[in-house]
Amino acid sequence: MRKVYFLGLFMLILVSCNTSQKNSSDQEAYIYSVHGKVEIENLGVSLSHEHIMSRFGLNPAYIGEYDEDSLLMQVVPYLKKVRALGVKTIFDCTTAYFGRNVKLLRKISDASGIEIITNTGYYAGANDRYVPEAAYVSSIEEIAQVWIDEFEKGIDDTGIKPGFIKLAFDKGVSEIDSKLFTAGILTHLSTGLTMAVHTENNLEAATKMLQLLDQYDVDPAVWVWVHASKVEDVDFLVETAKKGVWLSLDKLKAPETEDYVARLSLLRERGVLKKVLLSHDGNSYNRDRNLKEYDAILTFLIPALKDNGFSDEDINQILVVNPQNAFKIGVRHKAEK
Ligand SMILES: [Zn+2]
């Protein structure tokens, strides 16, 4: 009788430990949007790499200035259309100096009903044109501190916090690109933010990033390989995804739908569909005020995937579950060997 009682008590403790663990980890799964803390489960269908607006091709400016009326008139109706197709959240990849303007992003989000997540970090693509001078003379720790401050105190005086870190490698492995990536690792270790790194087909940079992550004992799953759709060596991609890295296939344009179906089918066959993110690298307002669309995934790719044997569950995995797992805030150390 006594034995049964203790066994029962033990089971009860086990069960309650499990539930409380589950609940606390669920509560902790969050990210910051331009509206503040958001439970990760509420992100819904997410596009992980777009530009609501950017100043690509224009001179760098710490805060992006735009003709506000013209911007809102073009972007808000387009975002409403994207929202009507089912997209709930957009990760905006325009960094400081490259056109980031978080007050405008919040205004656009309010007007369109699309949740927007902004970033910290510097964009070191485009031959480092948008890297501020300070990054060359500051230490790695000083650069990281600027980004950590944005996370802890909000960006400038807006109270808006970044939801991820945006970085880039140009060709090869330059000193400034590695320096900024290392500052990204320090920022991750302090904030738990994921790093989206423009890498394209630069396998040398990919190898360098894996090496730096290893050196700092950080899980490769903190790194989103931006523009992985440009990588020709599928074996390298699959191998990297199996280490935990997120593969961002983020350059979709409508005519490439078949190519994306083939790639996704291959990645599914190779067992890494759980590491794939999809987006367009669109831009609803650039220097020429052109609209580089970002509705092809919902309009063309999803129906094509369904025709090619992808289940609703697969599609939910790529568009809903993977972005949550990739971007939920939390420090991730390398698993014990
Ligand atoms: Zn981009």
C-alpha cells in the first residue's frame, strides 16, 4: 500500500515536471516585432527575407528617409494583397544605413495588418558600401554592444526592438565581414537573436562561419544561410543543413516556380525539409520606387507543390513551423559531443 502510494506520488511529480517544463518553454518561445513581444506561435505564415523598403543603390544613411506619402500609397495596398493571400508576418531585412526606418515600418504594419520584424546588424554585401566607418575602427565587442543595446533598449528612441541580426559576406572571406559575423556571435550569446547572413554561393564564407560558430561553442542553428537558393553544390547544402543551419531559398520569382519545386523535392528526399525557409527577397519600395513582388510563393509555388505531392503538413512545416524554430529568441550553445 505504502509502496503504491510512493510510486503514485513519484509519477505525479514526473507528470507535473513534464507539464511545467512544456509550459515554461512554450511561454518562452517569443520574438520581437515592431509592436513588441510576440508569441512565436502567433507568427503564422511567414516570409523570412523581404524588404518592405530599402535604399539599395543610394548613398548610405543611418535612418532611411523616404517620400512618405508615395511610400505608403505603394506599399500598404500591396501588403494588404499579400495579407489576403495568407501571409501574416514578414521579416524585413533592410539594415541600418541600408534604409531601415523602424517608425515607418510600424506605421506600415498598422495600416496593412501584416506583422513586421526588423533587425539589428550591418549589411556587408554590395562591396561593404553600407558598412559604417565606425565598424572598421571599433572592436568586435564595441560593435556587438551597439547591437545588444538596440535589443535591450530599443532602436534609437522608438522602443522598437530587433527580432534578428542581419549580416552579409561578399566574395571570399574579408576581414570586415568576418569581424561583423564574430560581433554577431557575441550579440547572439547576449540576446539569443538568430543571424540571417547573406552568403549566396560563397562556400568559403560558409566554411568560415561554421568554424567561428564552433570556436565560440555556438549551435550552427543560429545561422540562416541567406540566398542558399544560389548554391550549386547540393551535397554541401544538405551536409550543412544536417549540422543545423537554416537554408533560405529566398529569391523566388514566378518563372522559377518549377525550379523551386524541384529543389524542394530534392531537399525533402534528402531529409532536410525541416531546415528550409522560403522567401522572395522582394522590395515593395526601392530607389526607383519600383515594386519587386513578393507574392509568388502563395500565388504560384504552393499550388505547384501540392500538384507535386507535397502535403498540407509539408507546406505548413516550411511556411509556419520552420520560421518559428529558426527565429525564436534563445541562446543556443553547441550540443555536447
Ligand atoms: Zn535581401
